[in-house]
Amino acid sequence: MSNVEDKTLCALQEEGYIETNTDEFIKLIRPAQHFCKNCGRSAVSADNLCNPEKLD
């Protein structure tokens, strides 16, 4: 697996990262600052989302 910070949450999910690295995944999404307008996932960094929008 390449650098986690370079991947979207969708890509990480496809690789099974959520199941195998749950605690690390939680660090990527808490506290969420952005959400994906495609899938609805939320993340700290817009870089981890396919179609990010900042939460107000």
C-alpha cells in the first residue's frame, strides 16, 4: 500500500484499510472538516476525499 495520506477514503476502503487499521482510519476522519459530495464520507483533510466540500 502506498502512502495513506495520498489516497482517498474510497481507495482505502477498497483495499480493506478500514477493517485492518480502524484506529488509524478514525484519525483520518475525526474531527471532520470536509465531506465528499459523491459518497458522503467525511474527513479531516480534503485530500482524502474524491469530491470534497468544506463543512461550515
